[in-house]
Amino acid sequence: MKTEILEVSLRQFLQYGIRDTSVQKIVDALGISTKTFYKYYKNKEELLADALDLFFNRQYQDFRKLNVAQNAAARFFDIWLTSIDVSYQVNKIFFHDLQYYYPDLAAKSDAANSGRFTPEFLNVIERGIHEGLFRNDIIPGVVLESIFVLYEAVVRAEHFKRFNLAPYDLLLNTIALAVRGICTHEGIIALDEQISIRNIQAAK
């Protein structure tokens, strides 16, 4: 039952936002009593903390499923493609509500996920430098932080909404250009090959 509560709650949080997802709406969707709900969670914030863990754990598992044999340019592109595919489906009000109503929980979640994702991403960048696909004059941490900022603008804010682009097209016109900027000539070739593959898949 706790797993069912968590799954339904996460779907509702992501679809409707946190403020508009009440405990009553959750129990109504599950067909259970509030007494049953409070048997597993003492309040909405505790439930939200578990829901955030589940959401980001799934993103991390998606990342771990990517082909480790890819060259670094292809892998780095696919990381952001996977991330945007997932996050762009989330109602942006969810991220707004999280920051506005639960800033401490948001900060805690961001810190935990930074500690898990950042080393993985930095490893890809450093491998790209070693492979000669990324420029050796870049500072990996600064590059990654700049892409994180762009990523958050794409998936968590309204900056690009007026262009009415599909997630993949938005990726090509934002983060993919940032990745291209750190590539060597060989890296650009590898990146373009991966984009061509994904273009074909997207067209199907």
C-alpha cells in the first residue's frame, strides 16, 4: 500500500503540482481512507520527500542504462536527451511549488542529487577530453554548471514556452549547442553522427 500511495502521489504531483495535490485527492484516487494514508505517512511533506527520491532515482537509473561503450560526445548528448524527455513532461508548476512552498526540501534534494549526478557527468566530460573529443582548455566543473543552468531554464521555467517546440527540437537549439561548443573537430563529427541517429529515430 505504501508503494501504491507513493506511485499515485508522484504522478499527481508531477501532473498537477504540489499545492493542488492534497491528501484528500490522493486518497480519493486510491480509494482508501485518510486513516490508511496516515498509517504510512505522517504528513504531505514526508510523502513529497519520498516522491522526490523516487523521481530522481528513476532519472538516475535511466542514465545508468545508457550505452557505456558510446564515445563521450554521444554519451553526453544522450544524457541530456534522456533528462529532457523525462523532465519536460512534468508540469512546471511542480518545480515552482517545490521551490516556493518547500525550499528546505528542494535544497536538500538538489544537494543529494548533485552529489550523485555531478561526478558521473564530470567523468563523461573528462573522458571526452581524454578521447580528444572535448577541448582540453575547458574547466569541466564550469562547463557542467553552465549546462545545468541552461537545463533548468529549459525544463523548470517558462523562458522557451513561447517557441512551442517539441522537447527534442528544444534540446537541439539549446543544450546541444552548448555541447558543440566544448567539442574539438573530431568531437563535432562524433556529436553530429549521434544527432543524425537520434534524428532518424525521432522521425519514426
